[in-house]
Amino acid sequence: MKAVFLFILAGLAEIGGGYLIWLWLRESLSVWYGIFGGIILVVYGIIPTFQQFPSFGRVYAAYGGVFIVLSILWGWWIDGKTPDLYDWIGAFICLIGVTIIIWAPRQ
């Protein structure tokens, strides 16, 4: 459960930080959006180090699948862009991949 929480927290930090920088540069909002977004992105870089899995590559590969799902949800909830059937199918496939990468039995 801790691993899932950390994946979600890291994903929200990366998407949220990137979104604030997007607002600063693309929507011409205050530079403070960019500064705060940059700080959040630094925090994002720290969060995955709390994972208990020994392999950096596996953690980041699995995180990538979680990031995809969270990005679709962010676009839906924050930007108001409703995901279509193919978004949901792709997100489901990503979650299957995450499950295999992280929790498959290994010797």
C-alpha cells in the first residue's frame, strides 16, 4: 500500500509541478507559478527514493505507467478534457504493466 501511495504522490507532484510551469509559460501567469512548480518538481524527484524496491529502473518504469493514468485523470478533472474509450483502454494496459513490473514473482 505504501508503494501505491508513493507512486500516486510522485505522479501528482510531477504533473502538478509541470502544470504550474505550463501555466506560467503558456498562459502568461505570474513567475511565482513557475517557481512553485519548480520546487514541486524537485520534491517529485525525491519522493521515489522512498520506495523499497531495489531497482531504480523498475521503480521509474512502473512510475511511468502510473504517470500515464494520472495524466489522463488530471486532464479530465483539471482541464475538463473527457477521456475516450482508447484513453481508458491504454490506461488499463499501463496499470497491468505496472503490476507485472513491480509485483511479478522473481527469483
